[in-house]
Amino acid sequence: MIEKKTAVKRIFDSIAFRYDLLNHLLSFGMDFYWRKKALKLTTINDNSKLLDIACGTGDFAIAARKIGVNNIFGADLSKNMLELFYKKASWVSGRTLQMVAEKIPLKDGSVTNITVAFGVRNFYNIEEGFKSFYRIIAPEGEVTILEFRMPENRIFKSVYRFYFKKVIPFLGGMISGDKEAYEYLPSSVEEFDEKIDLTEMLKTAGFKNVISTPLNFGIVQVIISTK
């Protein structure tokens, strides 16, 4: 588990400077839509106190800011990602934490909302991460997870797997200079989808009203749950 933590930190520190470009390019710009759609499905509003975990360069937090959320904190294991977040959004100054989801240094019940975009599969212990979520979120608070998954349609799944296994590592490696990172990211999606049931894990952690909404033929899912 510690080895995964170290590996993930190295990967994201390495690719941070090309992360946004590759996100937008490799998703054909759909990542903007996914974040916007996920936020529309939530109860987040201008009274929310939001912690964006595995925030990366801050795109999910910035999208939340655009719909009126002002009390936002970002957390990520990668220092390089957090530095880029600040360059994109100076309002986040003093509101970022370098940390892992499994050990969140905030008081019990101190936030109303938690968001995670494409980050849960990188946790080194998802069960501990969700327990940490449950501790720091206020009663009736909401967790919103945006995550990749493998589509169920057999034909589309084979095309999707080819794109993930061949095209993304090639383009990602060429542009970022770190092919290993863009081999890990696609392979982690398939392994994650086969082994992890996020809905059940959230319920086990104590969350209720867990609802999963598929997007774009099921290649992405939005999972929302409340405390």
C-alpha cells in the first residue's frame, strides 16, 4: 500500500506540467462536461463548505467556484499539482493541503461536501479513505465521486480498451515524456472496475442514498451518497 502511495505521487508529480493538456486532449474535451454534469447532480450551493480531494490542478474545484461555491479547499498528494492549482486560481491560496485521503487532517463534521474526480482508484486504501470521508463530513453532507469505468457493451468495450491500452499510453507518453505514467493510468481503470464496487464500499463506510449515474455510454460514472 505504501508502495502504491509512493508510485502514485511520483507519477503525478512527473506529469503535472502536461496534465491539463492531456486530460482535455485524450478525453476530447469531455472532461469539462463530466465535471459540470456531476456538479449539477449534487446539492452543492453557495452555502457549501467543499473539500475537493485528489484535486490535481483544481479543475473540479474551479468548476464548483463558477457555480457559486466560495468556501473551497483542495487536497492532493502531489505538490506539483497543487502548485499548478494555485497558478490557475489564486483564490485557493492558503486553502490547499498536501495529504492522502486516508488521513485527512480536518475536524469531525467540518465540511458539507466532498468531491473526488478520477482519484479514488489512486487511493492506497479505499476503505480507509471512505471512513475518513465519513468522519469529516457533516450530517446530511454529500460525497460526489466522478470516476472512469469499463462500458458494458461488448463492442464499445473492445474499442474503449484499445484506446485506453494503446492510444493513451502512446500519446500520453509522447507528450508528457513519461510513458510509464500513461500505462499505469489506463490499466488502473480496468483493474479498478473489475475489483472495486464503490457503491457497496460507501455503504459499508456508513453512507446512505448511494446513487450511481452513468455518462457517455457508461465510460464514466457519477456516484453520490449522503451521510
